[in-house]
Amino acid sequence: MIAFAANSVLCRVALTRTDIDPAVFTLVRIASGAVTLAAIAAVARRGRKMGGGWPAAFALFAYAAAFSFAYLSLSAGAGALILFGAVQATMVVTGIVRGEHLAPGQWLGLAVAITGLVALVAPGVSAPPLGGAALMAAAGAAWGAYSIMGRRAADPLAATAGNFLRAVPMALALAVVAAGRATPPAPGILYAVASGAAASGLGYTIWYAALPGLGAAEAASVQLSVPVIAALGGTIFLAETISVRLALAAAAILGGIALVIASRPGRR
């Protein structure tokens, strides 16, 4: 979870303290993640084919690109909170559309979480910029779609490695079209490599190694820590402040999602 939260902090640091373009950051992040995951998967899969598919790769690219551009204006904590809320909302709403039935407690939790998200982005002095919030919500929807498509993967690590590799040409096309400068700064590149190789590549590898030992509710619950860790990282490394509005919205969003998880039929 620290690795996942680090993506927010690394991206925000790179975009605010170096001159790297968000499109180039996206390219370097995806490319370095692809190299790391491909190397790990090559050792782990022992002759098995690389997994993934083009629809999932596009969802991955859309998430990474929207994520980078959103952090031009969002703080690390607010961005991670919007991202996490949008991911969970996408997955819950998709389940409802597909015919899944929610328990009363889940409906209550969903309503509380949505209320918190709306309160966070509603106009006001301390509200995050609407454009950045919309981009991060789109990133969350893309990641939610990616997660849904990857649920049935027999080898999640190989599938993720294949999707990262397929996303590289998409990110390259974006960088060619949207990059603001021809020569990106070295410090920004280093932050992007750290985000792709360490926070993404190694982070996913550790997550997939830990996942078999976690129940579904435990796996979902532990992810509630990501926005909190990202907000703390923002205060430590970027001197960002945690406003009362952000704290209350976080309590509502994370509490609502926790209620959805805890109220699943068959859960105690």
C-alpha cells in the first residue's frame, strides 16, 4: 500500500518541482514499469505466455495519463482520495448494472461515500480544482474498468506485465503529441522511473504475492490505507496541508466504502 500511495507523491513531486511534462512522465512510468514487470514475469512464469489484452492495456494507459495530468493541480492526498473513491464506485456500479444485489448496509455505505466525494469537489474555497478532480475521477473509472477486466486472469502478474508492454506505444503517441518540451529534465525522469519501476512494477509484484493470503474483504479493506498514506506523504515531502474539508470528506468516503465491504452478504 505504501508503494501504491508513493505513485501519487512521486508524480506530484515530479510535476511541481521539476519541469517534466505529464505526458512524458506517463511514458517513462509505463515503460519502466513494463521493463520491470516483464523481467519479473519472465523469471516467475517459466515459459508461460505473456498475458493481458488490448482493451485492458488501453484502460491502463487511460488511467496513467489522466492520473498524471490531474496531478498538475491536485494535492497528493486529494488526488488519491478521489482516485480511490472513483475506483470503488466504478466497480460497485458495474456490479449493480450486471445484476448484483446490495444489502441495505451496502446501499448506506455507497450513499455516504458518494456524499463525501460530492462534498469534497463541491465549489468552495478549499475545494480541489474541478478540472483536476474530473481527470482524477476519469483515472479512477479507468482503473476500476482495468480491475474488472483483470478479475479472471489466471496469472495476474503476467497479465499486468503484458498490459504494461501494450500500453507503451499508446503512451509514446501521447508524449509525441502532448509533450511540452523535447528534452525532459533528468530529476523528473528519475521520479518517473521510481514511480514505474518501484512503486508500480515492484508494488504490483508484492501485492500479487500477498493477495493469496488475504480474504476478499481483507484485500479490499487494506486498500483504504492508500489515500491516508498518500496524504501523509504529501505533508512530509511536499508540505501540503490537510484541510478540515479534506479530512471530513476522507472520513465519509473511506467510512462509506468500509461499510460497503463489511456489509457484503455472508461477511461478519
